[in-house]
Amino acid sequence: MVRNRFRPGSKYATPEGARRLQAELDELWRVERPAVTRAVAEAAAMGDRSENAEYIYGKRRLREIDRRVRFLRGRLDGLTVVSQPPPDRSRAFFGAWVTVEDARGLSRRHRIVGPDEFDREPGYVSMDSPLGRALLGKRVGDEIEVKLPGGVQALAITAIEYE
């Protein structure tokens, strides 16, 4: 079995999510890494590196940047950008805004997005999360049960929209 050395999960993203990952990669590679490399070179020129905090911190930061750059490049290489809604808009698929209602009558609206995007906006939920998996393929009027740390929550789907 071959393990994915990057983040596990679905390889889908909205156009906004893909742009955000690309912008982060560009910022790290073209701006931050050269600045840190210059700082490390300047610190190394000061002499003894064993007790040079600027040098030690800079080298550590370069390793962090390089690790993140490798992750982003690998993630972007395998990414499928979903820019069109599905043919069947009556079902909840990737990119859908789904409104759910709980037993108390409280409504919440969620957008099903990729695992790299769910923290971008309030209401975004990863398609790999328990809620995201439960919503995929469902229609208005369907009821779902989501296993949460506090127990199982029953939700009814009241609306599905695509932008």
C-alpha cells in the first residue's frame, strides 16, 4: 500500500481555494524564502554559528518553508478544480450551499468544499468531514444523522443552492 505523503483527503477545490493555495505558494517561494535566505547568509557571516540565534532560527524557518512548499506543490499538482455545478442541482455535491435544520428548528447554512478550504469562511465544511460526507448526494427533504463527539445529531435538509 502506497501512502499519500501529503494531506489525506479529497483532491477537490473551488477556484477560490486553488487560487488561495497558489498565492500562498508564490508568497513563500518568491518573497519569504529569499528574505529568510538572505538573513541566514548574513547571520552565518557573523562567525560562530553554534550560538547564533538568528542563524539557528533562520535555518529552522527555511526548513518549515521548504516543507510547506513541497506540500503545496504536491497538493496543487493533484488538485481538481471544480468550477461548474453538477448537472443534477437537486442533490448536494461539491460546492453546494446546503441549509440544514436541527430538531429545535435552528437552521444553519454550509458550503461543501475541499479539505484545504473549510477554514476559509464561516459555514464552510470539508467534504471529508462527518457532516460533509453525510450531506453529499442528498436532496431537499432528506434527513441525515451526523456522528459528533457529543452524540448523534439529526438534521433535515431544507435547501440546496449552487452559485
